[in-house]
Amino acid sequence: MASDSKVFNFSEVAKHNHKKDCWIIISGKVYDVTSFLEEHPGGDEVLLLAAEKDATEDFEDVGHSDSAKEMMGKYYVGKVDLSTIPEKPNYKPPSQPAALQHNQSSGSGSAVKILQFLVPLLILGLAYALQYLRKKD
Ligand code: HEM
């Protein structure tokens, strides 16, 4: 385990993003996992996908064992300057049009509910009226 704590910028770390040179960031620490790619029980693909971003969540989501966490020390190369890590990309809050559509549909929804109530009543009324007229004849 490297004992010096070199601090990298995110962009420096992100350059190491291929099979022959792969660094990942977990909990603000940088790991050179190039030699581990082939051995990683979860496969090399996930590690390569974890490069060029903060992989902390991905790593935690898997629920790695304590022995996996101990292994990490072997690949530690330094820290990352957290202020250089870009915001999470592609988060889209629920879009405005969808919210508007919802409101509109709930407005017209109440009209439909009234009709659903009135139409059977009208049919019933008609049926009674017809019966009444027939009896009269
Ligand atoms: C230096 C970093 C890492 C080390 C030393 C490491 C080590 C290990 C080890 C030892 C296992 C076997 C299961 C266990 O003991 O928990 C494992 C499984 C796995 N790892 Fe990693 N890992 C690292 C990073 C990552 C990252 C960044 C991801 C991204 C998603 C990842 C995804 C997985 C997956 C999907 C499995 C398979 C889990 C399963 O099938 O049960 N690992 N890893």
C-alpha cells in the first residue's frame, strides 16, 4: 500500500480509463486496479465502467465483503480532490409537462365521473318511462 497521500484532480484520475490503465475512485480515494481487472470476481467490465466517475455508490451497492475492502489497500494510489468531481450527470427531475398533464387529466376526470353517474340514471329513467307508456297502452 502506498503510504503517501498524493492528491489528484478528478480529470487526472479520469484519464486512466482503459484496460491497460484503470483507476477508480471510491470514498475519495483513488485505486489503480489495472492489475486487478482480470482477478476481480465481479469482472473487469464493471471496474472499467466505474472509471471516469465517483464509483463509491456502485461499490457500496454491491455490498462488498470486509475481505474485499481489505484488498483495496493494495491498489491505493492517493486521494482525489473532492471539489474537482463533477456533479452527477443526467439527473432529470420529473418533467413539468407530465405534471401539467396529470393536473389536466384530474380536471377532466371529475367530468367523466359525473357522466359515469348520470348515464346509468338516464337509462334507468328511460326504461321506467317506456314501461309506464306500455302499461298505459
Ligand atoms: C479496489 C476496488 C475493488 C475491490 C478490491 C473489489 C473486490 C471484490 C471482491 C473480493 C469481490 C467478491 C465478493 C466479495 O468478497 O465481496 C467482488 C465482487 C464484485 N464486485 Fe468488486 N471490488 C472492487 C471494486 C468494485 C467496483 C467499483 C464495482 C462496481 C460496480 C464492483 C462490482 C463488483 C460486483 C458486481 C461483484 C460481484 C458480486 C456478486 O456476484 O456477488 N467492484 N469485488
